[in-house]
Amino acid sequence: MIESEHLYIHVPFCIKKCRYCDFYSKTDLSLIPDYVTALVQEIRLRSQSTVSQPKGNAATVYFGGGTPSLLGPRHLEAILQALDNAFSLCRQTEITFEANPGTLDDIHLKSFQGMGINRVSLGVQSLDPTQLSLLGRIHSADDAVHAVEKVRAAGIENISLDLIYGLPGQTEEHLIRELDAALDLTPAHLSCYMLTLEPGTALHVMHERGKFLPMAQSDQVDLFRAAAKYLKIRGWDHYEVSNFAKHTSLRSLHNRAYWQMVPYHGFGPAAHSYAVKSDTDGSAAYKRFWNAPDLNGYINALKIGDLPASGSEILTLEQRQMEYVMVGLRTSMGLDIRTGQNLWQNRFLTVFQSLMKNLENKGFARHLDAGQRFVLTLQGWMRLDSIVASFVERI
């Protein structure tokens, strides 16, 4: 039995690569059957290679990609059965399935719901035809609306919508209209991401050739503030820089595990994992490891019973401290002072107290829970990168 209770499955297939996306994916859909066979084998082999533990229930499963909605019921059932054998899925397990509005099938959705899929994350990205074209999406705004209707008709109410903002020419008024259109679909959750130019993407290449001029970062930050304020007025829970829930009970349990630095296991090409193991001297070793972004190599290795090519690193104390700060400051829970004291051998307050006081005086942060948590305000989140850099300088 694998120790982790949080599981990520990377489905590396897309009909077409979007212009902004740098996630690993391929467009040769004929490889899906071989991929699923290899994935089931990887889950089985890695389950057998770990020390047996008392069997509990997996807390979360997240199918990401790529485009997981390109999988058919037979393939999804094989994957879920392999996960159940290794982790024991149950009715309480949050099972999230990413989907592209242009690749959803009504009958498949009903089958997926019957298999335990209870949360769907729809890559809407925009409800504006011009923006969808610029982003290179294969669906229309109407497709997105119909996709929500299909998911709900299949009996899945926990629906999250992904939106991208900060495209050239976008104004605050335009963004509010986008948010209103999204809220009219009554989702349970919104993920609102600022457009960034990632190296190797089509938009990045267009920018280098002078064919795409991104919005100034200061203007993007203004849109972030506008979106956050508007959704707060509408009663939404802004629990992480880019994430909003209709109610605190509808926060993503899977993503929260990442933000709390809880161990998790990733399966599939390019998937990452994080584990805490006992070192030879009895101390804890914090290890991150990942599969190579190579679909053919992944399939070929597992076909002969080998685990796929991978890389790994043991996190130093300084790396763990930096990640604690970088991840914690992104969330509405902020930094837990007691955890910080443990991580810094009782020196957290000594190292950071003056910085935290300065940020609080400027209105960028505040202390909560009788001073036991340090949380950034909206004004602080607008300066997140520079604030994180200030903490990192002191590590």
C-alpha cells in the first residue's frame, strides 16, 4: 500500500495544443490504450515497491492533463480499479476530473459519475469568442455553457470553472462581464489565472516575433484586484491567490494538500510526487520525484515491467523553508507561526518579526488566531512576488 492519500494522474493527451499551455501533452490519440495499460502497470508496480502500510482510504484523486475527458469509460474504469486496489477509494474520496468543454460526451459523463467522479474542473478559460481564439481553444462560449449543463445533468454538482484573465486589451468592465457570465452558470468553484507567457509556448514564440504584445503586469494586477473585490461582494471565498469557492466546504481538497505540503503521489509521464520518508539515521527525508516527460519512453519501460525514467531530489532545510513561505503566503490560511517555529528551530520570529511587523503596518498583512497565523491581505497578495522575495532573502 502506498503511503500517500493524495493522488495525481497525468493524462498527456490533447486534440490540439493551446497557445498558452506549457504542460506536457501529445496529440497522437492512438496511444491512449497503450498509455492506460502502462499507467495501470505503474500504479501496480509502485504499490508493490513500497513498504506495506495499514490500508486506509485515499482522500483525493485528481485527473489532470492534457485533457482527461479524452478518456473513454473503459479506460477510466481500468485506472480507477487500479487505484482502488492500491489505495482503497471510497464514497468520501474527492475525485476531480479535468475536462475540455469541446470533448465532453453525455453518455460518458453519466458513466464517469457512476464510477465515482464527483468533481469536474472545466477548462472554460473565457466566454468571449475573441479571447478563446487568441488562446487557441477548440471550443466556443456556447460549448462551455452546454458543457456545464451536461455535467450537471449527469449528476455532478461540484463544478469548477477555469478562467484566464489579463489578455491584451481586456478592461475591468470586460472582466466583470466575464465573471458575471461564469457566475450565471452557478459553479461551485472558480480558478482565475493571470495569463503568463511560458517559454516554449506558441504565445511566447509569437511575442518573440513581435506578433503578440502581452498586457503590462501592473494592469494585470489591477484586474486581479477588481476580480477579487467583485467576487467578495458576490459572497465568494477567496482562499488562495487564484482560487475562489462558493462556500468554504467547496474548496479543492486536492490542491489544498499541495498548499499544505502534504505528501502526494503522481502517476503518468511528467507527473511529480512528494514523500516524507525515514532516513538511515532515523531522521525524516523530504523527497520530490518525477517521471520523465516522455510518453513513448513511459509506455516502453512499463511494457517490459520497468518503472519509467525519472528524476528526484532530497529537499534541504532551506528549500523546505522557502516552499513553506512561498506556498503559505498564497493562501488565506497564511503562515502558521508554530509550524514556522518548528521549521526554523524556534528562530522563525527572530528572523521574520521585523519584516512581518513592517508588512502589517503597511496594510499588506495581518495576524489572526491570537497572533498564531500571519496572513497577507488583498493589498499584500497584489505584491506577492516581492513579499515572498523579502522572506526568501532572510532564509
